[in-house]
Amino acid sequence: MNKKLACAALTTSFLFTSVSAAFAVPTGLYFNGKYYSDEYLDQNSDSLKSILSSAKRSSKAFYISEDEHSYTLYKDYTGEKTKYNLDLNKKNPLDLFYIDAETSDKILGVVFKTGTVSEDNGSVLLTADRNMTYPKVTDFTFDKGVKVKSVTTLPNNQIRLITSGLSESETYSLSYKNVDTGIKVTGLVQPIKMNQLVAKDDTLSIQFNKAPEMAPEVSNFTVYQKINKGQEQLITPDSFVWDESTLTATLQVPSVKQTQDVQVLRYSVFYNEMKLASNTLTIKAIPKIASVQATDGFVTVKLTDSPKTAPIIDEFTLTQKIGSKKAEALSGELVSWDSKSKTALISFDPLLSSESSTKVVIGVQYGLSKKDNFFWTVPSTSEVQTVSIVNASNRKELVVGSESESSLTLSAIALDKSKKVIPGKSATWDSLDSKIATVNSSGVVTAVSAGTTSITATIGGKTASFPIVVKEMDQSTATVSPSSTTPTQNQAFTLNITGAKGTDGQALVGAVDVQVTSSNTAEGTTGVIFNDAITFTAGAATIPVILAQTGSQTLTVKIAGVTAAKTANVTVAASSFSAATDSTTANDVPTLGLVGTTATSGTPSVATAAVNSGTGKIDITSVSAGTATITVEDASNHQATIAVTVGPDGAITVGTITKYTVVFSAATDSTTANDLSTLGLVGTTATSGTPSVATAAVNSGTGKIDITSVSAGTATITVEDASNHQATIAVTVGPDGAITVG
């Protein structure tokens, strides 16, 4: 019998219930949709002569040997065969199925080893015994009404089936080309889903119903954006934050600029290729100018709405028309922008003088919107009758610590008896209570603390006053978590601030001063355990806290300018110190720059150290919480240091290692005698083959060969006598300049 009889045809049942065989695909001939096993060919060779003859001439006849990866063109059952190049031909010949010529069973050329349901019950990941080419949706079927919507081939012989209809705890059987694969999958209980998708212009917040098996990363998410009726575009998130406590993933996405028209954005979010949800938001059109109020040196522009981002001066176009002259471009500077009143104050160079009554028209364009306003001037020599104070922000309240509302700018205008502007006049500014608010020479008022005061402007002996109310920032929306916790004494834990907003309703961003105070005044400095600026992102920030006192405490968190402080209750547990030994630092040149013979701690009350000759490590043992410096010294008194921190629990953290740096120092070796017994000759000259490493000379006075080091490396010294006889000396120069004669 042919040797392939040992690989008799496998039944379909065997193919999908066992993976113990050394091969997965039945050996034999595959031709014209039929499969002929080795045994069947041996037993029916006479009746199959015409089929075998056709197969030998066909490029579509394949023979599969015991090696499942050996696909060969069929030439002669007992003769030569040529390998079938899968890479060149792209398509695997066994992607089709064949009918067994002997049993009429269906034979598949693939074995599915595993099937795994995705976290959302929305797909099944299959692993095959080989790479499949061009699988179709119609090739795969589940029972119980589950539908296969799409098929994707993946690396490592994997196929993902996007499905619909998988139910929790229900088991389903998979068939391939109507043949049972033996793969059974069960729908997960409580599959992962999305509870909520909140879409903002530049932020997408996705809240899950439960924690995924692995903490999500930005690479797990795919985001598509569609603007109005345009094409859906793939966008790349700028950053990503995962909050385990709220099961929320926050994706920072590129912001969309405002245009003259309203824009409707639609975001679609996928997690590991499964669609979570879609949501829309509207980007308003660029606002229009509602009104313009102009006076000499300032123009106040009120918009119909707040733009997405605070306007800049380049977005405004100013013109000035004086009397009957032609309007000319006017350069301006944006002094302030008040988002609450939607008002911009723009300054420009005031008129220095006026010789007659003149009408001055100031024009403003923002986007496609244009408006103008005018004022009258009188001669600069006119007598000042009244002073008018202009408040650009249209508000009298300031907020301490607010990024946008802690200051405002006032301007003072001199007027004659007919209320016309007298150009060229400057004001002297003053605050009645500088502990509440200050004012500089340009009229900029800055909040200091809560209270009321007045700002005065004096021109030509005439004074006007402007009332100012200063408030502290309202942070009633902010929360501190955890509201109750049990940290360990002298061990760091974190307080989280979320939802912190300014009075303008916008989330806090950037550096803001925060103070944390403990009800136990023995903590920190009279109870203050943290007092520093921290960085807020979208109203959120974290505060590192370490408490030294045990027992119950109330921590009070106060953000700069906050009226309603936030509290957290903690019960500090005493730390349990347990001495530990760290043996991770190698006692070798790559780590320390030397091989130490001794190790000494600079603070033995914190940690001790010793050289472990058996392991080739430095053993560091904790004694109490604190920091210490370990000094390792070798036989030549060279030193390296290791910074060590011991935690309250005795855990050791190895910090910076300062390696010994070898300092090269040229040396001369004169130990080699210049005589017959040592060299076989008495040299008259000595020459180095590598003078950049070492030089040599005959010392007739001492009868020695003097060898001097130049740099680290090896060199050969050649000593020659008067008869040109030679002897050589092998030399090694160390990193420190020391010479070893070999």
C-alpha cells in the first residue's frame, strides 16, 4: 500500500471535533469539486485512469500531503509535483469545498479552532488553522436566527463576524458553507454597552454600562464626523482620558471653526469596531454686530451672541471718518472681551486736538456685519464741564480669581457744556478702597477682595466716580471626591475636583490656586496641608494629599475666590511599617561604573546596605520611612551613590544612581627588563604599534622599557636591537590610564 494510506480520509465530524491530528486537511487529490483520498485512489486506480490523466494536465488539480501547508499541483500520483505558490496566486485552492468521491461527504479546507464573542455581543472572533482568502458573508451561518452582517479577515488567521441577534446566555452553533464547524458561542451576560454619549464641539464623553475587560485606550475608539449634509470623515482624537470611577471615556477632538452659516455636527463613535452611538450638536454662525458706541479713543462693540472663542482684534475692521474727509482704516487694540454682555472694548489713538466742532464717525466690521457710530469734538481749548466714565464691559461686578471677570477697563472722556468731546485730555484715576479693588493709570480695575468701592476719574478739576462691587467666585457646582475615605498614615492619596466653573458658566481651565485645610491643626502648618496652584482641565483637577496624623479629620478644599468651600471626611489609619530588602541594583560596571567591595548608608536609621558577593547585587534594607544615600566603594576607593526612598510601609524605591566616572590619568610602566632573559635581546629602540594608546622608549639608565599610557585600549610594543632582531610586548591600557603588561 502507498505510504499515504496512513493518512486515510478524515470524516467531516473528525475535522471539527478534534485538533490532535498532526494535520487538519485530508490528504489526497482535489479536482473538479471532488476529493479523492489516498486510499480511494490506491483501490480504484484502474477506474480512475481518465480522471487522473485529466488531473495531470490541469492547473486546477491539487494534491495535499501530510504537511498541511504543502499545496502542490497534481502531476502524477506517484511522480513529480510542483508547489502551488499561495502568495503569487492570492487565492487558496481550498477556500472552496469538495465532495468526497467515496462517501459524498463535504470536505472543507479549513478548521476553525476557537470562537469568541465580543464584549457587546455584537461580533464573533474566529481563529482558523490557516489564513483564509476572500471569505463571504454567505459562507457563515448561525442557528436561532442570528445574522452575519459582515466579514473581516485579520492577521494571525483570524476572522471577525459582525453579527446581530446574539442574546445573553444563549448558545449558538456556527456553520461554514453549510457544514457544522463544531464552534459554539454563548452570548455574554450584561454585554458592554454605552449609557450615554455627550457631544460638545471639541469633547466627546462616552459613559459605559460596565467596565471593559481592559482599560480603554485611545486606539480602541474610532470617531467619524459629519458636518451638515457633507461626507462622513474619520477624525483622530487629540487626547484621551479614562475615568474608572464613572466608567467614562473623554475624547478630545479637533474643534470646528465657526462660519457665516449654522453647522450641524454628527459624531459616530465606535469602540473596538462596534458602534456605540451617534449624537449631534449645533455650531452657531458667526455672530453679528448688535450695536456700536464710539467715543474718542474707544469703541464698544456689542455682538448678538458670544462666538465660540473669544474674538481677537484681527477679526475686527475699523474705519474713521473725520468731518468731510474720506473714511480711512483705523488701527485698534482689543482691550477686553466680556462674554456675559457679549461686548468688546477696542481702543484706538484718540484725537490729539481739535480746532473746531467736528463729527467723527467710527465704523466697525465683524464677519460680514457692519455698523458705525459717531461723536462730536470741540476745540481742545474748551473748558471741561463734566467727566464721563465709560464702562466697556457693561457690568459693575468683579469676581476675585475669575479668569475672565477679575478686571474691567474704564475710560474717561472730557465733555464741554454741550456734552461734546474735548480731545487731548487725560484722566487721573484713583480707588477709594484699594483693599477691595485697584485701578492703574490706564483705567484698568482689578478685584482684590469681596466688598464695594468707587473708582474716580479727574480731568481739569472735574471728577466722576464709578461704583464697583467685588464678589468671590461661586463654585457651588464643584464636587470633591471621595467624600469619605480611609487613607493610611503618611501615604499619598488623591482628592479629585470635578465640575468647577466660573461665574460665566465655563469650566475652569489652567492654573488656579487651591488650598486644602485639615480640621486637625497638627497637620501641616496649622492645618494647611496643601496650598499651591494646580492645573484644571475642563473643570477637573487632582490634589495630592499626605496626612501624618491618625484619626478622623475633615478636609476643606478652597479654590481661589470660592465662597462655598468643599469638604471631605477622612479617617487616617496608622501605617504598618514592615522592613524590606531590595536587591535589584546590580554590583557591576554597567550599573555603578565599578564593582563595589563595600556599601554604606549615609542614614542608617532609614536604610542599611551591604554588598552581596553571592548574587552580585547591592542589598538595601529599610529601617524607617525617609530618604538615604547609599555609597558603594571598590578596592581602589572609587565611589558610586544610590538614592533610596523608604515609604511608611517599609517599601523601598531606588532612585537616581550616580555612577563612578573613570578619570584617565597617564601612567608609565617600567617593569619590563631590557635584557636577554626577558626579551631574548637587548633593545636599542622601542616602538608602539598604536601610539594613540601607549608610547614606549628604551631607558638605558635603568635597563628597562618605559611604557606610557595615552588612552584606553591595547597596543603592541616592538623592541629591536642593533641587529634588527625584534621582541614584542602586549599592553592593555585601562579607562583610568593604568597599564597592564601582557
